[in-house]
Amino acid sequence: MKFHDKLNLVLSLQNIPNNKLAKAISVDPSLISRWRNGTRIPASHCGYIETISHYIATHATDRQSLCELLTLTEGNCENCPDIISEKLIMWFKNENTESTLLVSKFIERLHLAKEVTLPSLPLNALPEEPAGKRLSVEVYKGNAGKREGVIRFLTAVIKSKKPCTLLLYSDESMDWMLEDPAFTDKWAMLLVETIRSGHHINIVHTVTRSNQELMAAIDRWMPLYTTGAITPYYYPNYQESLFRRTMFIAPGIAALTSSALADTTSSEQLYYNDQQMISNLACEFEAYLKHCRPLMRFFKEENREAFTALYDEFEVQKGDMYFLSPWPGSKELHSFVEAFINRRSESMAHHLNESKFTTWFKLYDPLEFMDSRTDAHLPNITKEAYIDNVKQILNYSKQHHHFYIHLDPPPIPEDIIIMVKPEVGVIFCKIDHSPLYIAFNHHMLVSAFQNFVEEMVHVSPQNKPDIILELENWLDIISSYQSTS
């Protein structure tokens, strides 16, 4: 294997994107791309291979798999970042080592191999056939049967009157669900009733689809997500396989399973109510769930402290940030933004030394703004406070090279706030009578929101000197108006 083959293998295995590695070792992402496609090779004297190896070893999402890969070339490999780093360096620097070793071992074993005579076993020496436990299983065949099985499963859950946490996973094709609109409506109705009955749902999504497919899937689930009764997960190292599987499990109640080859629909679905079988499937699911990560995290007002802790973690992460809000907006939104500004004021200057902060602000026409008949424009903030905000924005624009302001409202509802940090995550806030906070860091979702905000930036280009001049002129007009009043 060449260097680029090894780098591609390890980065794919550990789910490390080019831009993340580039940022970690302080190079341009395009250089990582050239390393990966074989057009460039890191010079041995520059220390890049050592730096890359150390980063991969310390940030491995699946260190055991990485260790197993390295045993092909370096013998035993302890699950320790420093040891793995050393072995990675040797592996990267020695092309074809592992393949040469494997071929040598194969030749040696073939040379030493002797013809084996298989003994015959008398019929009367065969062991007694052990009898397994017979289970009562209901079988549903074909796509129509799969729909009937799901209805059977959810109905049993609702009728049980025993709230539990449902465990849902499927990487099978969902054509059987989507081809019948009437069933899709019934499925949604049964899920709502399941949640109303006090059940929680842990669902593992398959996220190998495109941004459009992933966002569409989340859109279908969003009304249920907002109840707080569903926790979505994903497996970060999922890879397409020839085999697909479905597991719907309601511990203590029922389970529904099926399997199929890729690009096909399973011919039959199995419904269990045997408690031991259900317990075994639940244990299998929980073991898988330990390797998964939250796809999205939802917080309501009653667990605001947990959201605040997560936001503090989000805040300290380095990186550019987009802050979208139709400010000043509603009363609730204004209170949230004011709290955000006060909370962030101490760290803002420090962040702006190395990272961009881009936000939007609605700048009213100065004469209309000062007209006493236009107070309806600012139902939740005084004119004095609004003017102070304009002054603060002007000062930040002048003092900080990395502070950017767009003087037009973003195309989002007045009760929504979106904070995007590329390569870090997204925080989405719905500020109304029943606040909801959502956080996620899956790269496909973050990329979708990054594209959304960057498209707005391109639609309304930022020319900082012009913005500063517009803010200064606005304040001059207000000052002149006040002095003649």
C-alpha cells in the first residue's frame, strides 16, 4: 500500500474529514486532499507524518479497530495512544510492509503444510441432537405484511399500559412504509398515541444518505422530536453492508425483527412476545447503542440547566460563528439575546482575536424610527436601548477585524435563533411561550446549516467600511433629530 492508500484507509476508518485533520496540523485542507489522492507525499523531514500519526492516535473514534489494523504489520499493539502513534509512524513510512509480511507468512505456511487425512466418524458415535427452546412467533410476509406487523407491534405497545423505552433501528429500504400513504398516516397516528401513553423512544438513524435525504427524514420526525419523548442517535462508523436489519423492540411487551439483502425488501417479518427473546434483543440493541452518538439533543425549559451546560461547552470551542436572529423580535427573543450578549461579552473580545463572528441586525429608517407614531416597531425594547445596541455594534465593527454585521433581517421567524459553528456544531433555539433548544454536531447537518447561512452572506455581501459608514450616518441623524426636538 502506498502512503495515500494508508491515509485514506485510516481517515475513513476513524471518520476524520480532511478539514478537521488540516485544522489540527495547521495546513490547508487542499494539501490533505493532495496527500489522499496521491499527488503529493509529505516530506519526511517536515514532521507531518509524526503530527498526523499523533492526531489520529489521540482522536481515534474506534481505537480498537485502528489497533487491529496495525497488528497486521507490527505484531502486538496495545490500545494506548502513544504506542499506536509510534506504530502509525512506522506504518506510514514503510510502504508495502504489511502486504510483504502477509505474503511471506502465506508462503511459509504453504511450504510447511502437510496433507491431512480426515477421520471417519461411525454413525453410532454421533452425539445426541440437543433440543432448543420452541418459540411462538408470528410471521408477516411481503410489504403489506411488514405494515401489518408494525401496526401489530405499536398496537400491542399502546394497549400494554406499561410505559417503557422503545428501541428502534432499521437500515433496510423504507419503501414498504412510504409506498402506502394511508399506512404512513396510520404509522404517525400510532406513534403519537405511543408517546401520549407515556412511552419514550430511542431510535438509531442511518445517516449515510445525502444532506437532502437526511434533512427530509428529520423533517418527518420533527413534530415528534419536539415532544422530548424521542432521543435520536446515529452510529458514526456505519458502513454500507450486503445485509440489512430491522429491530423494533418494546422491552417486556413485544419485538419485531427482519433482515434482507441490500436493495431488497425482506420477505418476512418476525413478531415475538416471548419475554426471553425480547430481553435478548434488547440487550443486543443496548450494546449497539453504546457505540452510537446523539444525532440531536432536545432541551425544554424544565431542563434549561442541562442546555446551559451544553452551550458553555459549545461556547469554548474555537471556530467561526454565525448568530442568526430577527432581532429585536419578540419579547422572549429580546430577553434571550440580551442574556446572550451579557453572557458572551467577557469572552467575545478574546474569541474575536482569532475567529469570525457574523450576525444580522435590522436597522430601521432613522426618521421613521424617531417618529413617536412608530413605537409599534419596537414593542419589546425602548428606543434608548435600541440606539445603545447600534452604538455597541458600531464599536465592535471598528475595534474587531473579525466582527461582521449584516444590516438586514435574516429570513427566519421572529421566535427563532440559530448559532452555527462549522466543524463544531449548531444550536437551534425556539423562543416562545414553550421554549425548545436543539443541539447537534453531525457533520452532514452542520454542513446543511453552514450552507444556509453562507448563502445569506453571499446574497447580502459584507463590505465593512460601508457598514461602519451607514451606522455612523444613522447615529448622526438620530443625534441631530434629538438635538432639534
